[in-house]
Amino acid sequence: MAQQQEENFFDKVYDVAAQVPYGRVTSYGAIAKFLGAARSARMVGWAMNASHNRDDVPAHRVVNRVGLLTGKHHFDGTNLMQQLLESEGVIVKENKIVDFAKLFWDPAKELL
């Protein structure tokens, strides 16, 4: 993917991620699907990894399709991703969101 296209995609990912409500989570795949790039969940992950210097992107609210904190090793500190989620009232056990289906925010349904 060309550098400019990648930057534009990342910006679109950030726009969606920034709208995930406090105390809710979404998945890499849900963002990719919303952006019309359903097979690009991994690219969304790369975008989230590249967003850690941005205060306007709540990357901790984006997890894998079953609620696992697969991106946690990209955060500073051992458990920062989990701590950020727990500070919003999200319960995490064994690196997985408890009540994931209930807390799941689907941009395809929420952002029309």
C-alpha cells in the first residue's frame, strides 16, 4: 500500500476509534468493516499501534474479535491497556473483556 494511502486509512481508523464511547470497546475487524475494508483488520491493528503518541485516539478501546487485549504489548507498562479499560469500568480477566458482547460498540450500527 502506498504511503499516502496508508496514512489516509490510518486517519479514517483514528476518526472511528475516537468515537468509541467511554466504557465501551470495539474490534479491529468492526472498524475495518465499517471503513469498507473488511479484510483489513490487521491494518487497523497497525494503525492502533501507530497511534500511541496521540491523545485523541483511545486505542485501549480496540480489541480483537473475541475481546482479547491482543494489542496490550504495544502500550507502555505491563498492564496499561487493562488499567485504562478498568478505569472506565470495563472488567478484564486473563487479558479478555468480561461481558464483551454487552460492551461491544459496532460502528456500522452506531455511525450511520
